[in-house]
Amino acid sequence: MKLFDLGVSINDEKMKKFSSGKKKVYLISGASRGGTSALAYALRRANIYFGDVDVNNHELPNLMIPDLTEDKIKAAIDGLLVEEDVVGVKLPNFSFHLTYLTSQYPNSILLYVIRNPLDVASTIMSRSPVHGLNKSDLQMGIQHAFHFYFAMAKVLDQIEQPVYLLSFERMKAQSERFATWLEEIGINLSDEHRSELAKEIAAPGYKSIAKEISK
């Protein structure tokens, strides 16, 4: 395990094996409202194939269901790998299926975004008209974030693939470094695209990409 300027890397010595494989899966997870969309946006801007995702959150609609099962997750990812050799898939609920996902996709890399739980809670409250700034809603939002992070943390020692725990705040504050770091996990950008992406990640607000950007 190593600290680096954007977070923590685990098993990063296995990046060489990941990079040499033909079929690759970039698994993105974290707490919902925790910065996963920003990371998925960055990978999609770098032309990693995510399929026919929802333009509002970069997630596959067939995974955004209440009765999600691991069989359905596998079917969705397998479908992407039929279409392209290198794919990305993002879902906060992956936090609860990490050992399954990494067992099914040995040539994968886990990119897990961690955001200040207070900011997660504030974002949840600000995006829902039924939430007000009261103690019970704030408590619920913070518990929500820790629920996801605890599920991830308790299985980290079972994951053999490269894992990166990325600070959402550092991604935003050090966006140029973040855009350069993508090359370290096998995502190459031209100088122009790297500069554009850095500015977009640093800017406030949510970034969406039309479906036609996907291959």
C-alpha cells in the first residue's frame, strides 16, 4: 500500500499485468453523490467505452434497478466486453459487490472515489426537494457515506487487482495532476485533451456527455 498525491494505491505493482491484457475492465465505485460521476466522466472523455449509459450519471440503465443481483451485474459487463476490449463501468452499489466483481474479472482495476462525508451529505440534501438542513437529514447523509465506505474497506484485503482510493477533493484541486495520472493506469490523452480535461474536472458543477460519444 502506498500513499500518493491523489490518494492511496494498493497492489499497484500489478498494473503491468493489467496493462498487458487484451480485455480490461475499469471498475468505478464510491458512495453515491461521492464523486463517482466525475471519475466516470473523465474516463469517458478519454474514450473508455461505457456503453449506452444514462447521460445524467454515466451508469448503465439496466444496473440502476432496485432488485440488482450479481448475475445482472455480470451480464451487463460481459455485454460491454463483447462490444469492446477495454471498458469502464460505474455504479456506487458496486461497493457491496467488490469481491464478486474482482473474482469474475481478474484483469480489472478498481477506482474508488472517496469524498468528505459531510460534503456527500450536503449534496444529497441539496439535490432532493424533501430534504432540509436539519439534524436528522444530515445524520442520514453522513451514515449513507460511511455505509458505502465501510463495505469497501472491509474487503480490500481480499482484492488482488490494482486498487486506487482517490480523493475527490484532490482530484478537483489537482486536476492537472489527475489528468496526467490517468496515463499511469493505461489511459492515454493528447496534450490538448489532457489540458481540456483538467479544466473541466476543476470547474464546479456536474458534467454530462451525450450518448453518441460512446463507440
